[in-house]
Amino acid sequence: MKIYDAIVIGSGQAGTPLAKKLAMAGKKTAIIEKRMVGGTCINDGCTPTKAMVASAKMAYLAGHSDNLGVHIKNFTVDLPQILKRKNEIVKSFQGGAQKGLEGTAGLDLIFGEAVFTGPQAIMVKLKDGGTEEMQADLIFINTGAKTAIPDVPGLSDIDYLTSTSILELETVPQHLLIIGASYIGMEFGQMFRRFGSKITMLETSPRALPKEDEDIAEEIVKILEAEEITFHADAKVTKVSKKPNGDLEAEITVVGETRLISCSHILVAAGRKPQTEALGLQKAGVETDDRGYVKVNDRLETNIPGVYALGDVKPGPAFTHIAYNDYTIVYRNLIEKANLSIKNRLVPYCMFTDPPLGRVGITEAEAKKQGLNYKVAKLPMQYVARAIEVGDTRGFMKAIVDADTKKILGVAILGEEGGEIVSVMQMAMVGGITYPEIRYMVFAHPTYSESLNNLFMKLDSLTQPSPKERAF
């Protein structure tokens, strides 16, 4: 039995920095990883998908450059080259993360699968064979989540794709059917459409992106349909089979009507579930909810003292930046004796379609549900000078503000650089800056953020400001 001060299970965006910082603080630490250092984000999430999204964006620009006076004929998409670039980036990030762990004094990196044998005890099934037992007063669960596979007759009999396996395709699918038209599905759908695939997307909800405001969801679907992506809402796959010629056939219902869709590939993007099944949490007495997520309090501690859960394995927003923030909260509370909580933290996020959607704060629907006295500012990107100059005016800016305090409650930017503009608004919200202050603020010209002047001018004017009109 090896004795440690701290054991970290999983080397994702919370586990890796936490293990390093604990060791640097003088605690003898072990970090256990069953697969590859870096977790989902580096290996098959943010890093590889955004690298491939960049290639898809370049293909789109090549096909839409005529209006800018640049004529590109007969361009081709080289998927093997795209994969090579993606893999090199992933390898670089993953190697750097592993080197950082291995080079930290007082920290042991162990490859294997961890199973609880008691509240503070772990047994590791080592990757190279054998087992190892260890215990610690502090244990941190950072095992993340994986693709949830729906119970569809025939699905297990075919080689369906997930958000991980689709990243290794070396040929462009002729017709990709995507089960699930939320954030992951939309990113992959647009990406492979731009690589040359025919795309059909299915969403079980009555409309796309039910967590977003309806006008945002409608605009995103409009943008995707303009790229000849077929979208079906209120749709469900009832059966999947393989045809004699090798193609796949899906039986679906759309608003109650049964249809057959023939396709070459099926991507399952219908949500994710926590990786807790193999942890043996019952041996530790750690409680989970009915979906398998580890229950935690506002300080990320489970019902067992000294056992914490961070990142996607717990309930709440499943974002890389949330996992990283979880680490900073836990570390500062334990080592720096802070009194930090995850309660009421402001959560920004981005969907990396093109144009991207950047979001922070509450939606208009949430403001209405809460009975708030609010106002809505909305500015189409066609009135954003920088968007016109760049040649991409798809989407719009939208902000929800408190009519009494004039504080900003929520922002959605569906447009080029949407995530970057939302970051500006996030800092304004944290700093308590009011919308009149932003309306009259001096921004560099010509930038996208500069049009926040015009966005908030909309609250005090019935006229549409021109792209070059200033709020003074």
C-alpha cells in the first residue's frame, strides 16, 4: 500500500494543474490516467475539433472569395493533410502536458484505471499489467464524461461514429446522418459539409438548441441551411440497419411521420454521460445522482470528507474552462485557505460553428421566467462596420439588461469573433459596468467590439444606427 497526501484520478483540465500545484505545495501526490494525459479537451475535444474547424473555415472562404475580388478555382479538400495537422497539434499539447507532470517533483504519474476500495483507498489496474494499491486523505475525481449512446434498435450492429472516432476518418463521408443537433452535432455537421459531405441533422426537441433563445436558434439553423444542411426538429431515430450495398438506413419519425433515410455514416451526438461506472464509488460511499454524476457541494466536496469531484464528472456546465476554474477553487480553498464557492459564478461559453455563438449570463427567456424588469438590445451584424468590411454579416448581437440598474444580465453574440466580443461583455458584467457606460465607451476603430456602442444605442432609439454612426 502506497501512502500519498493526495490522489488525483484523471489528467484533464482540472486534474493536471491541480496535481502539479499540490505537489509544488509540498504534498506527495499521485495522478492516475487510464488513457492519455490531457483528457477530452486536448485529445478528442477542443484542440482537435477546433484545428479541423479552422480547415473547414478555409474551405468555406475559398468557395466564397469571389465577392472580395479573389477568384479561387478548383480547390480541393485534403482530409489526410487536415488530420496530419490536427494530430501534430494534439501530440504537441498532449506531450507538453505529460512532460509537465513528469517533471514535477513529488508527483507520480501512473497509467491505469482507478477503482475505489474504500473512502480514502484506491486500487489501480496498471496499463502495463498488474495492480497497485494506494491511499490518501485527499482524493480528487476528474474522470470527465463520454458519448451517451441512445438505445436505438440496430445501432449496436453498425460502426457508428462518435465525436472521438469521427476525428480519425481519412475519407469524407458521402452522406453523414447526425443524431443530435446540439452544440457538438452542429460543429461537426458544418465542418463535414464544408469538407464535401451531404449532412442531415436530427433533433429530438421541437426546435434547435432549446437552451438558447428562439431567435438565436432560428438564426443558427438559417445559417446552416444556407450551406445546404438538412435539419429536422422533433425527430427521432427508431431503427438503424445496414443495406446489402453497405450503406446505412435509418428509420426516423419527424413530427410523428415515419421516413427512411439512406446514408453512408451515422454520427451519434445525442449528449454525454459521466465516467463513473467503473470507479467503484459505492465502495467509497460517494453519492451520485440518478444520471451517474458525482454529487458535490458548493466547494466541490462530495458527501465523503476529503473526496472531491471536478469537471464534467459532476453536475453542471460541462466546459473545459469550468473544469479549470474548479481546480483553482479547490486548490485555493485547500492550500491558500480561501473560502471560494462555485455558487453564482458567471459561466461563458462558445459554440464554434461559423459564425460562432458566444454566450454569457441569462437568456431573454430566463429573464422573462424570473419576472425581471429587463430590456433587450439587438443589432444585426449587417449594421456592424467591421463585419461589412470583412465580408461576413451573418448573425446578430443581443444583450439583456436590467431596466432599473442598467446592469448587463446576459449577452449572445452570433457572429464573427462572437466569443471574443462576449469576453469583453463578461468583464463588463463582472465589473458592474452599465450599458450606458459601454454605449459611450471609446473602442478602437474598426473592431467588432466597437459596435457595442451601436448595440446599446438601440435601447434609447427607435432608429437603426448606421454602421459608422457613433453613440454620441
